[in-house]
Amino acid sequence: MNDFLNDNYIKPPLGLIPKRFYDQRVKVERFNEVCGAIARYYDARLKIKIEWIEEYNELVDYMNKSEREERLREVY
């Protein structure tokens, strides 16, 4: 307790964001990019690449699974 009141107390360096949070953030960013690309092609009345739709579906599955797991963590 005295360490916090002591002017000589040195805070530890900033650590690292947990991997699962980092991975989730990256997936959300990619999801937004894919949705944006699909929307732009849709608005321009261009064919949407099947790879984009497949990736969109994979990301939706990931995000739904992640959301369910997060709700379970809140319960327990």
C-alpha cells in the first residue's frame, strides 16, 4: 500500500492486449471491409465475387460464435 503513496514507485510497462481480443478486433475490421466492398459492388450493380460472399459467411459464423461465448462468460 505504501508503494502507491511513494513517489519512487515505478509503474510496470504497458503489456499486451489479450490475443482473443486482438483476434476479435481484426475479424471485426475485416468484416466491415468485406461488407463495404459488397455494398459498393451492389450499389454499382456489379457482380459480387463469390469469394467475398464466402468470407462474409465465415466471418458472420465467427462473430456469432464469439458473441455466444461472450454471453456465456458473462453468465458464469
